[in-house]
Amino acid sequence: MKKVSLAVLLSLSAVASVAYAQGDQGVTMSTDPAKISDIEMRAQNLQSRQDSMQNMPAQAPAHKGHHKKSGSKKMAPEAGQ
């Protein structure tokens, strides 16, 4: 019983410490031009990826598995044989 309660206590403390570490940082302001340009570049890359993902289904038709079996038809015998 002591081992189980100790394991539960350790698990709860681990979860609590993770939750505390991931606490809400809120919105922060920065005047560093390098940070600003890095964030803007990431935002543009993310936007372009989202745009390409939205356009992707329109460019390629949906693949529904309508395959024809190749080689399943028997060849007709030649006329000279």
C-alpha cells in the first residue's frame, strides 16, 4: 500500500511540475529586429504551407482505389496458328 501511494504521489508531483512549467507566458513585446524578422519569416512560411495544403485537393483528384487489374485478360490467339 505504501509503494502504491508513493508512486501516485510522485506521479502527481511530476504532473504538477509539468503543468507549472507550461504556464501561460502571455503576449510579450520585443524590440529586437532579429527576433521580429524571425517571427515574421516563420509566420509567412506557415501561411504559405497552409495555402498550399488548401489548394492541394483542388489540384489532384481524390484517389478512391478504382484500379484496373493489369495482365488479367487473356490474349487472343494469333490468326496464323
